[in-house]
Amino acid sequence: MSQDNAWGAQQETDASYLADKSQVTEPSFDWTEPFTVDGGIIPLDDLVDATINAVVPVLRPIFQVIAEPIAWILNGIEALLLWIPAPFIIVALALLALKFSTRAIAIGSFVGLLSIGLIGAWDAAMTTLSLVITSLFFCIIIGLPMGIWLSRSDKAVSIVRPILDAMQTTPAFVYLIPIVMVFSPGKVAGVIVTIIFAVPPVIRLTNLGIRQVPADLIEAAKAFGTSPRQLLFKVQLPLALPTIMAGVNQTLMLGLSMVVIASMIAVPGLGLMVLQGIGRNDIGIATVGGLGIVILAIILDRITQHIGSKQHK
Amino acid sequence: MKTKLSVQNVYKIFGKHPKKAMSLLERGKSKDDIFSSIGQTVGVNDASFDIYEGEIFVIMGLSGSGKSTMVRMLNRLIEPTKGKIFLDDVDIAQLNDEELRQIRLHKISMVFQSFALMPHLSVRDNVAFGLDLAGEVSETERIERANAALDRVGLLANGDSLPKELSGGMQQRVGLARALCINPDVLLMDEAFSALDPLIRTEMQDELLRLQAEDKRTIVFISHDLDEAVRIGDRIAIMQDGDVVQVGTPDEIINQPANDYVRSFFRGVDVSTILTAKDVARRKQQTLIKKTSDTGLSTSLQLLKDNDRDFGYVVDASNHYIGVVSIDSLKQAQSKQQSLEHALLKQPHAIDADTPLGDLISDVAQAPCSPAVINDQGKFLGIISKTILLEALDRQTGDPL
Ligand SMILES: Nc1ncnc2c1ncn2[C@@H]1O[C@H](COP(=O)(O)OP(=O)(O)O)[C@@H](O)[C@H]1O
Ligand SMILES: [Mg+2]
């Protein structure tokens, strides 16, 4: 009620102000505080609102097409992870860790996953994992070709780099709303938000890795008759692989760090447990969710870190 | 001799305005002028030379003289700005990408100073790299041929190693095997042994000569080291600041250097290993006795006395060397009523034409007279006196400039 009054009061003064002609000739513009005009001198927020409102209905069908494969893969992975009995997943991940990294990490991941189950966060963790894996999948699908393209053109780098910077520095809340508007709240929107936030490292490090391949190796490969495609697949990508894997690792970590934020647009999983815990002031459930995220993060980090470094041992 | 590669008026300008630089060059502007006025570097300036089939052709010059640029234009790792480069009858400079790729896959391969082995591939896969790219042979044949190439450089046992597990010398053997594995007509070697320490380097030169004796490939070898150039080169081209200033056999380069730049390479060079007996043997200043059926002791004695010599060198009608006689030995034989053969001295033995100077110093020093030099058919080429030998050896310490 008090808010309505405030608005009403303002409109009244506005009207009287318009009626009073003597005051129009003498606007109360104070140059020492020039930016206090209500709504800003340039009404950017109105402009954005108007644009979004105009554009969203037009673009929505297009975005639905994008959402389709994402939803398909996401649901598939989630169903699979929830269908496989938990013990299998625990053992499989531990074996994966054993193959790609050290025995200690394998044991750690076994114990970690076991504790996720024991604290009752298993299903939520699998939902989160499927979300993260789907995001990672699309990040690689998008990021690898982008990185390759950037490695071949300095001009492309000068155009794309500021965009990547913006993607990483803009707070997720800023694009959360428009994304929800076009994709409607839910897991798909969560994946999209995660991709935007997490894809830059793959792009950057693929570009970097390819550019770092020593020039004499490129020259030697050309001297022996590589086609451009052979040069890429037989020399540049294999030699850039450790760097690319570092990018994949970072992308994975950024993806996990988005889990809580994504839960604000109705994405289920560990993030939602944390969010609900905060909302209901239930420190217990927030801790369970938080611990699940941390354990998952450590396991995925260690495994992917070692995949990259093992290539060149 | 058949010409394998023919380089005809080839130029390379580094920079964004090669046309401008070319027109300035044609108007007789110097390279320094062109660099200071329009900032273009003339890497190679009007190079022309022929490389014969089966020879080791060394391109030598100081650092920055354009050697690497020149050799990279032969397989177009660097595009020539102007000129023709014929491999057999094909102008390499005119090939399109696919034709060029075929040449690189089958005809010209390269060995690099930095080895440039692929760190992610095993030694064997490195050697098979070219075959793999061509994709024309089965995997079994590829491995077989890679193993054969590895065997030739003595590394068959190391096929499964990674390059970084090998020493520098071994890595370059792998580089050599990789280049040989495609059985190329032409082998380009850009300072291939320069990164190796001196002992290994000599070993690799020997290895290259051994391989070359087996398959007589056309090899273009870049070096900044005269010792190496003379050791392995059949002919040498000398580059100076982008120009090819001289092309010739090692002998020609050493004995008739085109200019002071070429001469400057001899400084610090060990002449005793480069020059051989035939390089310093003198024909004049000695007395030759032609042995015919009626050449007797008295005519020989008279000849020596007339020329005021103590020793005489006996050859047959077709100049085959027979031996050396002295006034004393002739007189002795005369008193015993013997023939010319009996007057021949036991010492000194004739010296083989290809003996390096370093190996004949003691022979010459200890001999009672100057030894004769003969070629592989036993023909007399001249003699080496102590004075001549000292003069020749002195060239390395003298000041050629
Ligand atoms: N890519 C390049 N851009 C500009 N200048 C170059 C380039 N490559 C070589 N040069 C110049 O060309 C000249 C010859 O270089 P190079 O062929 O490498 O000499 P070398 O192998 O005899 O040491 C040098 O002056 C060098 O600075
Ligand atoms: Mg060089």
C-alpha cells in the first residue's frame, strides 16, 4: 500500500508540474548532479526491455530447436546415470581414476562417492552430474572448433576475445532472465547458462595449445607433405592436447560452480538442495548439497587433470 | 653429368612489398638501400646454379647469408619471389598445392637442424611419418619400411622409444631415417649436424657418406663450416649476404677463392685434413728419367748432372712411376755393371694422391729426398718437398685476408 502511495504521489506532482507553465521554462537541472534524472538520460533499461519483448516471441521457435537436442542428451544421460545401480557407478569412476591418474585418487574418489550416497545426496548428485556432463559435451562441441578457428586467424581472436571476456565477467544473473524468457525455466535453460559461463576456457586453451606447437615441427610436417587437415589432426591437435585438456578441466570446474546459480531457474540437483537449505534456513540440507558438490568437483578435477598430463609422460 | 635440380635466377624478398623491392633491385639498388628505404629484406638475390644427380652439394655461408632460405625454396617451405627451380623437368615454383604435396611426399625430403621429431610419436612412427601421410601402403609394409630405414642408421632396437629418450646424435639418425624412409630423389639437410658436438658430428658425417655410397642420392647439405663442407661435399656453393658468390669443387674453392669472403673461411680451418697429397704435389723442379729400353745408367747420370740434381724420378713411357734414383746409387750400379732397376732406392715410397697432408708429414720429413705422389693407377703426379709441405700447412696460420 505504501508503495502505491509513493507512486501515486509522484504522478500527482508530475501532473501538476506539467500544468504549471511557469515552471516549464525554468527546468530544475542541476549541473553539479547531472545524472540524477529519473530513469537516466538515456533510457537503456527501457530500450532493453522493449527489444527483449519484441525479439523473444520471434526467436522463441528458433530457441526451441536449439533446446531440443540439449534436452534429449540431458535426459538420456540423467536417465542412464539414475538407472545404473549406484555401486556400479562408484566402482566404474574409481576404475576410471585408476586408469587415468593415481591409486590415491582412485581410492579418494571411491570414498567420496560412497559418502555422497551415505549422506543421501546420490540422486541429486547424478542429476547434477548429468547436467555438468551435458554442458561439458556442448562446450567441447562448440569450443574445440572455435579454438581451432581462432588459432588460424589473428583477426578472429581480436573479435572473439572481448566476447569471451564478457562471457566470463558478466554476472550470471544478468543473462539468467533473458535465457529463462526464451527457454523457459528448467534444466535446458540451466545447461545453456552453464555453457555460456563455462565454454571460454576450452576455446581459449584450444587456441593457445595449437599456437604453442613449435614452429619447427609444423615446418617439418609440411616438408613431409601434410595436407592442412593432416597437419591439424596428426600434429597440431595431438601436441595441443595437454593444453586443451587443461581447458576442459577448467570448463568442468566452472560448470560445477554454476550449479547453485542454475538452481534458481528451477534446475534440480545438488544446487537446489543448497538453495532450499538457504531459503528455509535449513543448514543441514545445504551442507549435504554443498558437500556433494565439493566431492564431485574434486573427483572430476583430479581425473581430468591427469588425463591431460598423462599424454606426455 | 645429369642435372637433378636447376636453380635459375631465384630471388626471395622478405616483407610486404616484394614487387617494389624487385624493381629497386633491377635498378641496381643495393640490399642495404632497399632495407633502409622500404624495409624489405633481400634473403636470396639472383641465385643460379645446377645440382647434379647423385652428388652432395653443400651450400656454405655465414649465418644470415640466406642458406636456409635457399634450401627451403627448393621444397617451397619458403615461396620464391621470382625465378625457376627445376627438379628434373618440373618447375617447382609453378606447382599447385596438390602437385607440391606429391613432390614432398615422394621426391624431396628434409632433415632439420633442430631434429624436429614429433614428440608424441614413437621413433618408428616418426620414421614412418611420410609413408603414413601418403597413405599408399599397408600398415604392415609401412612398419617394415620404417624398420628397414631404422636399421640402416643402426637404431632398429629403438623403434618403440620416444624421441626424447634418445641422445642428440641418435635423434638426428631418426631424422635421417625419417627422410630416407620415403626413398626420396633429393635429400635436403639444413645444418643437420650443427647442433651436435664435434665427435658425434664427425660420426654422422661418416654415416651420411656411408649411406650415400650405397644409394647415390642427390643431397643438398647446408653448412656454415668449411671443414664439414670439404669433408662431405662433392661441390660447394658459397653464399654471401644473399648472393651465390662461388660454386665449385672443394679444391677449386680452396685453391681459387673467388673473393676475400670465401678466403676468410679458411681461417681456423685445419688444412692438414682438407688438402691432400695431390693438392700440393709439384711437377716442376725435379728431374724425370723416362725409362725406355735403351735408357742406361750413364744417360741418367748425365741428366742429373746437367740439371744439378742429387735425385731423379724414373717413370715409364706412359708416365707410370717406377722409383727414385740418386747420383750415388747410379754410380754404384754403374761400377757393378748393373742396369737402371738396380739403382732404384728403397726409400722413400711413393705417396698416394688422396693422403691428407696431416698423414704424410712424418714421411716427408724423414725421407732422404722428396717423395713422389702417384694416383690410383700408379701414374706420377709430382713430388712433395719439405718446403712445399711447410708452405701448404702454413696457410692455416697465415693471414689469408
Ligand atoms: N621470415 C623472414 N622474415 C624476414 N626476414 C627473414 C625471414 N627469414 C629469414 N630472413 C632474413 O633473410 C636472411 C637470410 O636468412 P637465412 O636464410 O635464415 O640465413 P642462414 O640460414 O644462412 O643463416 C637474414 O637476413 C634473415 O634475417
Ligand atoms: Mg640457417
